[in-house]
Amino acid sequence: MANQTIEQNKNSENYSDKNKIATALQVIAWITYISGFLAGLIFASLEKHYEFIDGSQTEWSITIALIYWVSSFITGTIFLGFAEVITLLQKLVDKQNMTSLVATDSDVITHTEQFDDLPQL
């Protein structure tokens, strides 16, 4: 009984490792978070040209940065959510497979139970 519990704990820790799609979606989510943050920093720097003076000045726009940050946060969170759904579905499938391998007394059908609805001759 104790060995079975230890084995179940080992199996429950590796669900995301078993499913490559869930792992790939988690990686895509983190890449989206990081690239969105960096894109917000890079594209928020605007070069403003002056009309009456020769030259320009670089300004930083918080609005543009927030657009990139919020959109990447939402997109990354959606990817993480899909990865979690796939991980939970994999847990259910694995649990179903583990319970179907164990036969209980109620699964065994005796000959008398099997033919109870047939008429007696």
C-alpha cells in the first residue's frame, strides 16, 4: 500500500513532463511574456522631431509600453491556461488508465447475474 502511494506521488509530479504539448504551450507562454515586455521597452522609445529647431529628442511613451505589456500578459496567460487544461486532462486520462487496470469485485459478472433476464426453460 505504501509503495503504491509513493508510485502515485511520483506519477502525479510528472504529468507536465509526459505531455509534450502542455510543456510546449508553457514555453510559448513564457516566451510571450518576455518578448512582450522587451518589445514594450523598445517600441515605447519614440524619436520626436522638432519643427523649428534642427534635431530630435527621444521620449518614452508609457501608453505604447502598456499596450505591449498588457497584450503580451493576456496572450501568455491564455497559453498558460491551455497548458493547464491539457495537464489536467492528462491527469484524468492517467487516473482512468490506473483505475481500469485494477479489477474490483463488482466488475466480475457471474453466470447467474449475466443471464437473469432470460426466461427459464
